[in-house]
Amino acid sequence: MGDVIVYDVVCGMKTAKGNWTSSTEYGGKTYYFCCDGCKGAFEKSPEYHLSNFAEDYPGVDPTPEG
């Protein structure tokens, strides 16, 4: 089975879940980030970034379970 792919909802980068070094919890889910800068931006405005991600990647779950 392959690695679970997750997205950074701030910048749109994607990689295997184990490759991320920065993460935070929001709304009962763990979100992963390419760097602490993206994590900080998300923590300041999570709904803004989630809304933008949903517009840019319709139907994509940025943090699928796996």
C-alpha cells in the first residue's frame, strides 16, 4: 500500500504524510504544512485557507485518513 498523500492547504504543495515536519490540529483534523510559515498563516485564518483550498482543489480532502 502506498503512502497517504496530504496537501498543505496554504500553498497547495502535496507529499506523503510522513514527509511533513509541521502540523496543527483544527476542527478535529490534523493539517500538515511544508514549513512553519504556512502553519502560522493557517493558524491565523484557518477558514480562509480551507475555503481557498476547496475552491482550488474541488472535492479533494487535504488530510485523508490512512
